Amino acid sequence: MPARRPGRGDRGQVAIEFVGTVPLILLLVAAVWECVLIGYAFSLAGNAADEAARAGAVKGDAACTAAAKEHIGEAWKPRVTCEKSGDIYRAKVTLGVPVFFPGLDFGEIDGTGGAALEKEAK
């Protein structure tokens, strides 16, 4: 029986493990990217609502909508609602979250903001 050379039994094992783990790594990267998109959508909606409420409190409804959509791209499918509520001007911005994989639906994300109505000097 010929003598077996040491260290040759696991030849190619690293290549097989690499091929097996690459899909898992790519899936993890895609999941993390989707979480980044969701977090960014929350941040974007909140900031847009605050900007819209400030503009609406000073200049009215048209300025509210324009201020909300100023920094949001159309890919987010923004919807803006502006209204006066007592002495507060409120804005609500609703964004659709873009998804990495077609067919996934994470719903919509709302951001709300409010600002005190400006009193005109007489």
C-alpha cells in the first residue's frame, strides 16, 4: 500500500466552501441594503415634513407642498398633506420605500412635522 502524503486530503475544500457561502453573503448584503433604504426613508420623510411645516406656517399650503418635494426624488413617490390645526401648521409626508427585490412590499413610511403659525405684524 503506497504511503499517503500528508496535507492532500482537504485539497479544494476552500474553493467549495467559498462557492457555498457566496450566495449567503450576497443575500446578507441585500438584506442590509434594504434596511439602509428603510432607515433613510424614515429620515427623509421626517426632514421633508419638518421643512414643509416651516414653509407652510410662513407662506401657506403651496409653499408647504413645494418645500416637502424639494429634496425628495420621484422614486420615493411622495404624498404631502398640509393643514392648519389651531395655532400649529402640520405637514405629513408619506413615502413609498423602493425595494431591492421586485415583489417585496414594505408599505409606506410617514413623517410628520409641525410648526407654530407665524403672526403677521400690524
